[in-house]
Amino acid sequence: MLRLIYPSLYRCNSRNILHLAARFVSGPGKVTSGSACGPSPGPSKKPNPGLEKIKQMQKLFQKDDGKPIHLKGGSRDLMLYRATWGLALLGLLLQIHMFAMYIIY
């Protein structure tokens, strides 16, 4: 496994070990200004299309309509909420049944 991760460590000779130690001790490489690919194009003129969707979702969830936050997403949230309650009650009933059968038998 070590051969796959660090093949130079697998070939354990002094030159490889000194080279790796020098790279480790020397710290991060030199930071240069600019890009290796050329100048950056600058800021974009049009906003990110996902930003508008996020703003709409924020308005939806911040609206004061009396609903709790976990139900403001609409019918899908209500369905998941009711399914969670149903499964929790089913688990509780099965647990009670198991203990009742354990006591009876």
C-alpha cells in the first residue's frame, strides 16, 4: 500500500529521503501574483442564476404566515412530517407489543 501512496519512500535510498525531507521542511511553495493560465477575466457582468433562486427561497422561509419552519416548504414537507410521525408511532406500538409479549410469555 505504501508503494502506491509514496513510491519514492518505497525506494528507500538516501537521496530520495533527503529530497522528501527538504520538501517537507521548506514549507509551502512561493506564492506568485497572477495566474499560470493568464490574466483573470474580471468580475462577471451578470449575477449567478442560482443566487436569485436562493433569494426567493429566503423570502419564502422568512414570510410570517404562522407555519413552523419545518412545514414552510409546502406539501412535500407536510408529507414527510406526517410520515415521520407515523413511523415514530408505529415504532412505539411495536415496542409496546414486544414488551407486552415478553411479559405475557
